[in-house]
Amino acid sequence: WQEKKPGPTRLDCPPGAIAFVRGQITHSIMAMEEVLEVNRLAGNWDYLLRVLVADMPAYDQFYKRLIEIDGLNDVSSSFSMEQIKYTTALPLDHL
């Protein structure tokens, strides 16, 4: 028996957006309800934000608020066209 939890596709939500950020992550960013995850990166970008909004106009409003936050040097966005795999299961057998 596997418990099925609602994922974004089951709730008819958009697949979401990814914002790449250079600069400092502040309390203001952490408090934004659209931001589901914040990951520190190695490489060209400092952080990856996984963002969920209703549609493109909502992302535009989020983006305009995001770029006004002090401490950010650069922001670039990518959008998921299709979610191929989504799971919350942990692959513990091979660890």
C-alpha cells in the first residue's frame, strides 16, 4: 500500500518556475509565500528558488517584488513546460 499525496499536477497547479539568483538571500525572500524551496548552488548562480504561482501574470508580479529586494545582483527565470517525474519517496535502498 502506498499513500498517495496530492502533487502539483493532481491539484491542477501550474508546473512552476525556477528563479536563479546572485546575491544574498534575505528574510524578505524567505517570507515570500510563492517560494517553495531555496537551494544554495555551486557554479554561476548563488541560489535556486523553486516558485509556484497561478499563472504568468502572477509570476510577473512576484518577479517585480523579487527584484526590488536589496542585496540581489541578478535574477534569471526558467519555467517548467511539463513535470516528468514528481515523488516524495526517499530512495533508501541504495544509501
